[in-house]
Amino acid sequence: MIREVRNDIMHFNPEDLPTNTVDMLRNLLRMIRLNMPLLS
């Protein structure tokens, strides 16, 4: 799933990312920031 999202973003897929994908990425980023505060 993450590989597909990355490819859509990096290869400039003209279609918008689905809302659930954007939500998943936001949640992933939130989790990373909470668990690795030195990286954010």
C-alpha cells in the first residue's frame, strides 16, 4: 500500500489521492512524530 502511494506521488499521477489514503498518511506521520520526536 505504501509503495503504491509513493509511486502515485513520485510519478505525478494526475488523479488525486483518495481521501482514505491521505488520512492514512496523516495518521502515519502523526504516529512517527509521537514516537520519534527528534525527527520531527
